[in-house]
Amino acid sequence: MMTLKIKLIGLMFCLLASGQVFAKQVKTGIEILKDQHFKCLEGKRVGLITNPTGVDNTLKSTIDILYEAPNVNLVALYGPEHGVRGDIHAGDKVDNSADTSTGLPVSSLYGKTRKPTPEMLEGIDVLVYDIQDIGCRSFTYISTMGLAMEAAAENNIEFVVLDRPNPLGGLKVEGNLAEEGYFSFVSQFPIPYLYGLTCGELALMLNGEKMLKKQCRLQVIKMKGWKRKMTYPETGLQWIPSSPHIPHAHSAYFYPVSGILGELGYVSIGVGYTIPFQMFAAPWIEADKFAKKLNALQLSGVTFRPMHLKPFYSVGKGEHLQGVQVHLTDYKKAALSEIQFYVMQEIANLYPDRAVFDQSNKDRFNMFDKVSGSNKIRELFAKSNKAADVLVYWNKDADKFKALSKRYYLYR
């Protein structure tokens, strides 16, 4: 009996360590829609924008749920980046096709057009959006959502968002607003790099603040049980990879840690290795020295561990690289997006002839600026290779945006 108790106690500690113990499962928008017996979709021809992350709490696809519901007439699917079933590699075009499971037509929103055309929407009464994003402006699903909202408004179609958690929580807001001249599919709207809203709350803001060319008839199906302070493990929900390089919930935490610098292709950020977005490495970096320099900065909630690796593909494929793995020791205290600026600073300090903007491919500067939402980040940093030179500008809009976005909070 004592042995059994010891085993049970051991199991409980393991679950506690993994964040899975007794977590009450949040009910996402699709679960609430099921509870409501799909009333808002009855008698309407429904189009669905989704991908593999659109599932209920048993991991059943929203496509199949709506297709099988007796009072729902699902007639069309729309595929964002990676496609409705997740069978398209990052950056590859999504073709128009037919869904292999249901036979429904699939129109591409990541090919010739990224906004639904009138022809794509012909005969549709309501567009439903159900995709798990990662809370970062440069991740393209929110751009798909906003452009689809605009198209719905232009074609007198209702728009329904099935809400899902922001995996970064609802409290982290980092980065300047994307600026005129730098709007693109990776910075579609004037919002910060980390915007601290669920997709439903963001949709309400895009509509309410007239960030779209035309406002749509919008309904958000709220979640039940989600709180702004929650990290993703606390939701009790399973994580579905939102793209090939966001395989785990914690991958979403690291995407903003290195994603902007990663656009230059100058150092490996772990894409092509086993820890995407969680590291910085190059053939000319000395791991121990680099880790020592970064740890001496005493950045809140962050520790850097020296590491060696050979990437399987992408930057540094097959080469022996050295660098650091980023460990978030206190997620709530860590300023995620600032970490890469300090990495860039210490590269210049240790290796003056390797300063990022002196040596990286200038053809990639445009993409760096688009993801940054401005050319000012690059220009300010390049003056003296110091993180402090960009952080005032980087953080200048955060407090004002937080105050504005509270108007659209659906959760506390």
C-alpha cells in the first residue's frame, strides 16, 4: 500500500512539473458553438477558414464537425498558409483543390490571392474562422483573418470567429506599431509585435478601430474558462502544431525571441534543428564566451546555455555550429522580443567584424523591416550595435496600445 502511495505521489509531481495536473480544460469557441447547437449558422450557406489547429477538445476537426452537423450547410473551405489539412510546407503556395475527406471545394488564401475574391465567396452567407494563432503580428493567420473580414464586409457576408487562447497569454504586449509603408502579410495591421489579444478580441479591435477598409458584421463565439494570465499548459488543451516550426506550445514563446533576427538568415535560430526559435548559433561563435557575455547582462527571466550542433537543414546545414540555447526561467518576467537585440549587441561586442547589419545579406533587410513594422529598428541599431538604441522606439507604443485594447477584452 505504501509503495502505491509513493508511486501516486511521484506521478503527481511529474504532472505538476509538466503543467498538466488537474488543469481544468478551457472550452474553445467550437465547443461553445456545439453547446449552442450551431444556432448562428442555421439556414445559412457556410464557408470555413481553418487548418489542423481548428479542432474541438477531443481533437476532432472543425471541418468534420460542421460537415456532419445536421443543421449546418458547410459548402466551402478556405486554406491559409500550410493549407486546411496542414499538408503545405512553410512559404509554399496553397492551390485550389478539393478536401480529400469531405469532397468540399478548397479555395486558397495563400496563393494568387490572400484575400477571398467575390468568386470564392459566391453563394456564401457566413464565413467562419477557426485557427489557433500564436499571438505574434508576423504569424500570417491573423492577416488572413483580417483580409477575410474585409472581403466579408465587401460582399455583405457575416463573419464568425470561433475564439481560441492566445498561447502567450493576454498580458504580454511588446514592440512598436507597424507603420505606414511597412504593412505587409507579416505586419498587416497597426498593432504591436506581441499584441496580447485572442483572435476574437483582435477581430473586434480591427472592426472597432476601423483598421480594415470596410467593417463586417462580426460575431465572436467566446471561450469559457480562459483567463488573461494563463499560459497555454494551464488551459488544459492539447497543442496542435500551428506550423511545421511551431511543434509545441512553448515554441510559440520562442518565436518572438528570435524570429526578427532570423529573417536575415545570418545565424541559425534553430529552424532546421530540434529546437526551432530557441537558439542562436554560427560557425564563428565561441559557445562558452557567448553564453558568458549574454548571462552577464542578467536579463530578467532568461538564462543562456552554451551549445554545439549540426543543423539538419536551413541555415548552417551540416556545419558544426556553436552558440547558445535560450532558457526562459521566468516566462512572465522575460521580455521575449528584446532578447534578439541583446544577442545582436553581443555578437558585435565579441566579433566586431561580424556586426549583423555589416555582414548579413542586404537583400534581406526589407523583410527584416517588414517584420519589425518599421525601418527604424534596423537603422537605430546599426548606428552603434546597442540594444538600448532601439528599445525606446521598440517599446514606445506598448502602454497606449494596452489601454486601447482593453476596450475589446472579452476575458479578465
